[in-house]
Amino acid sequence: MKKRIVSAVLAGSMLLGLASCTVATPTDPTGSITESSVETEPSETVPSIMGFNMIENGDFSSKTHEWHTYFEGGDGLMTVNDKGELQFDCKMIGIKEWSNQFYYDGFALYKNCKYEMQFDCYSNVERDLGYRIQVNGGDYHAYSEETIHVGPEVQHFDIVFTMEEATDPAPRLCFNMGKFANNSGFKEHTICFDNFDLRCIDDTGYLAGEEEGSAAKLININQVGYLPSAEKIAVLNGDAITSKASVVDTASGKSVYEGDVAAAVMNPSTGRNEARFDFSSVTAPGTYKIVAGDQESFEFKIGGDVYDEAFKASLRMFYLQRCGMELTKDLAGDFAHPACHTGEATIYGTSEKIDVSGGWHDAGDYGRYVVSGAKAAADLMLAYNLYPNAFDDALNIPESGNGIPDVLDEVKYELDWLFKMQNSEGGVYHKVTCANFPTFVMPEEETDELIVTPVSTTATADFAAVMAMASYVYADVDSAYAAKCLDAAKKAANYLEKHKSVEGTTNPKDIVTGEYGDDKDTDERIWAYAELFKATGDSAYDEKFGSLVSSGASCATDLGWQGVSAYAGYAYLSAKTKGMSYDAVLTSFKSGIADVESAAAADAYNCSLKDYPWGSNMTVANNGMYVLLYDQIQSASAGDKVARQQLNYILGTNGTGYCFLTGYGTLSPEHPHHRPSQAKKTAVPGMVAGGPNQNLEDPYAQNVIKEAPAALCYADSDQAYSLNEVTIYWNSPVVFLFAYVKSKG
């Protein structure tokens, strides 16, 4: 909506203070009342960043817009009113400047370029609010910010700034409308905005191509390396596609093998032609690279120990995610920190406080979640149970040298926390977090109140399953502990019998941390009953399990946190006592195997995915687990090739060219969405990044890679949480695959 109004110019250069994402440091407006704006002649060399408004529908001529709200202790409603203005009805002001915020994503700022931001604003009360254009991640510091005063008279604000930092392809424009120093004595009120206009007004400092690009090669291989007898496939694209390729020994510079490159084939997942080069006949230990024409791959090793350090790092990641204890310098290195989150937590909706210290931080934040922790613990216990010779007592964690395999010590740390999450009735609280995500600090610096959310049936069933599993995994290590686990599992199962409907899996209104929501708990229930049947042989659990299976519950494919049916199927089929539903479960369990195998066979990289969802690397690794678990049931080895191919994909044989394990390979994620890594400005080694996500579920992905094919929807940015976050349950199936390969050779 266009209007003539009083105009106030706020001109200045970029502010470099390290304020948090929504902490607007007040600055006084400079300049004078004017109706003019700063203009320069557009550049003839790079016109694409000049001469247009980067805020779509900035005058709200359409009620369709891309503005969003964020609340942290505040409350309100954002609408487009009948006058064609963006209106915010503030219901609760909160206690922080950013308690109420709305924001806009989807534009870029280029280094050395000058920008002008204009908008109109008024309020039915006199108040301050904060304008910011900021980095959308990390410390959320501002590129441009002002504290502005508004009242009933419409004002026009005109802010000029220069982007003095590196090009940011996905910053955030936001307005903080929470509590400011002079905002007192009123509660409900209205603020209106109109005529947003953000544009580059001087691009003379712009350097085309200054934006950071990928260092990926046109020849993609497993960057960690290959066992001597393993299948070895390089995938070529673009100018690397030739009729012949060579394997070159980097020490001598001589070719040790030259062979034919297969015919190129269009890969719909990457949108390009790709060709495969098989060099499996090269078995001598050494360091090599693939050369095709004038293109070459990253270096890689062949040897019997190529996975040892990567395997160790992927398992040590869990120690580095420990909560509630000091991580000492001698064991944690740069990521050492004092004990964190040791205070008691409040049970949501009550004044009761309980001790829930311990466990693993789930992901890039410091929450602890039962359902995801159960998946991770189960994967590690399965890996140990099936491949015990892959593990030792020398992982360099506090328990190393105690005579117990360190993987079991690590899982026990999580199980000990899970015990604390079970209430007296047997139900298990869904999670413990603060009300909001912390800023990008080390864990001991998150000091807000800890809140335990209500009991959920999914958490209770997953708890029952992993505790029952622990009862037989730990039976020969610590029989008393195993018995304690079984008792807790039975108690949780009894709770489930009294609570037949799904409950407790959604966030309370005032908690915004990870929800881990689930509207079905049948798969969790069958997993609980299957594990209890395997642990006890009790026909009562067989009957409960069989009742759900006969009603249509699947026992195939899913090895995630939300879908756990394949864990149930494997537990039931591997029980010492053959259950009454064995044949039906076997049919169900194997029903997904063909899809995994056919997808892997059809893809140039042998990736077992047809679609690439959030956490796609977990699904890749899960599929490798799945075929190996089926092999275990069948006493076969048909899944060996596919499982190894999935590990190759994770370690670099993929379309992006990244080894997705931090700290390993030549090109691996350096900027994961992971608070300790961001606080220390270096990535914790051994973490598995989420990987390509074709659904583009964060602002960075939506702005930067929106045109990318599905398998290439990845970016190494800490802002890209839907692509580049890490989690314990993305690491755990990769640990399983490493354990398999180390055990089998």
C-alpha cells in the first residue's frame, strides 16, 4: 500500500558486534528528515544484483507473503490488514527484545556492495523496536541494525549500509518487537509495517564469483579408502568422462592400472551424465588417485587398516556428546568443557523437580530425547552383539581399560540417563530440554531452566525395547545391571497396557525445541514386545506382539526414530524361541529388501535411495543395516555388497563429492550445524552430516540450492540445519556399518 509519510533516514555502515540472533544493540538514528533516497547509476558489468526489490510483495498488494513469526516468551498474531499493511497484534511483550519477532528470508548480500532498506511503520503506542539484517546462524550477528522509535504517526525509515563481510547468500531480515528498555506500562498493542524495499544501490565493489564455491571433483571416490579385496568404483561426470581412466600411485607418480570407463548414463537424481570406472583389481596397499583426461580425483588409500581411525572417531562422537559430566582436556581435546546441565529439571505443568542428568546431547543442540537416543543405543548394541570382535577397550574414553568393551560403556552412559526418565508408574518422559534452543555456545553455557516434557507412549515403548535389548546384551558383562534393565522394560510394558492410545508426542505450546512427534505408536509397541519376547521367551509378549501384527503392523524397512518396525522384525526373528507369528514376520521383514537392492543397482553411486529426505545419510546407512540384518536371519551374505556400497556413498562416492564424515577425506563438512563445533570454530571429528535433502527445509537451502537436483541438494553451511546438522542417530548406523566391515574384512 503506497502512501506519503514523514521520512527518517538512518544511514551507516555495517555493525560488527557479536550480538545474539535477536539481541539488537541499540544505536541512535543519524541523519535528518528527508523524502529522498540514495541512488547511484547501476553497474553495466553485473546488472543482476541491481535495480530490483529483494522483498517480494513488499507493499502487500497481495495477502500472500513470505514473512514468518518467532516467539520466545512473547505472543501475538501477524496478519495483512484491510489497508494492505503487515500488522502485528502483540498479546504478550515478553522479557527479551526478541520475545516477539517476525522475519524474512530469501535474499543475498554481496561483499563490498551498498544497500538501502526502506519501510514504513507505526504503532498505536509509543515504543521501541529493533530492525536487523543478520547472519542466519552461528552468533547471529548483525550486518545492519537499528533501534527505532515508533508511535501513532506513520514514519518512513531509510537505512543505508555497506556489506563489509564476506558474501552471505542467505541472511535474515527481522524485526524484534519484545521488551525494550522504554517499553513498559502496556501489554496488548498493534504495530503495522508497509512498503518494504531492500535493494543494492551501489555494486561497484562487487566481484563476480567472489561467493565461496565447492571444491568437489568431477571424479568421486571413497575418500577414506578401500580394503584391498573390496569392490572399488569411481564415478565420473562432466569433463572427466573419457573412454579410459588410470589409477596413479601418488608416491611414484606412475600409473598402476589403466582400464575402460563404462558408457555414461543420465542419472535423474543428479541431473547429469555419469560413468563408472571399476578398479577393483588394484589391491596393493598405497595412496592413489584416479586420473581421467586432465581431471583427477582426491587421493585415497588402499590398505587393511583404512577404516580404523574413522571407525574410532565415529564411535568417539558419542563420548563428545555426553551431557552432565566434565569432558577433560586429555580425552576431549579442544572440545573439553565443564560438567553441563547438572541441575534438576522441572516436570512440565508441575512444580516437581527431578534429576535427569547424563545421557547424550542429541544433535546440534543440547536437548536429550528418548526416542532418538533409543535408536542410537539400539544400533550400537546391535553392532556389538553381531560383530563383537570389531570393538575394543581402548577408545580413549574415561572407562577405557576397565575390561569392558568401550561401546558397552558408552551405551551404558545413555541407559543410565534413560532410567532417570522413567516415572514411578513405568511411563517415560519424552524429552528434557530448555524451552528454547540455546545460542551457539558450549553446553555448560546453556543455563536456562531444564524442562521434562510429559510421558509419551512412543518414548515408553522405545525405552522398553532398548532396556529389554540391554538385558541380553549385558547379561555376560554385568548380570545385575542386565536384570535392572529387564525390570525397567517390563515396568514400561505394563504402562503401555494401561495406556492403549498414542499420547504425549507433541510439544507443549511454550516449548519450541525438537518435537520428535509421532501420531502412531504401533511400531514402537511391537518393538517393545518383540524385544521382551526375545529377552524372556515369555509367550505373553509373543501374544501381544502377534495381536498387533495380525492387525496389520509392519515389521520391515524402518530403522529410524519415528519408524522402528524393522527393529521389531529383527528382534522377533532372531529370538531363541520361535514365535507363533514367525512366518508372517519373515515375509514382512524381507518385503523391503528388493527395493533397497534395486535402487542401489540403478544408481551410478549405488545409493539405495530414490528420494532424498532430511537426514538422507541416516537412511542410506539404515538401508545398509537392513540388508545385513536380513542376511543374519537367513545366514546368508547377499547383502554384503549393498551394505559396503552404502558406506562408500557416505565416505565420498556420491554426487556432491563430500565425505560426509567430518574430519575425514579431503573434502568433508567444515561448518556443521553443531553448537560445540560452531563455538570452537572447528568441526568435531567423526560426525555424520545429514546430507542431501530435496525438500529444502531451511532458509539457507531454500535460497542457495533451490535449483539443485535431488541428490545434490547439499551445502556445507552451519545455517543449513536441514542439510548439515549432525545427530547421534545418524552416526549410530554408520558405526554399525564400520563394525561390519572391520569384522568381516
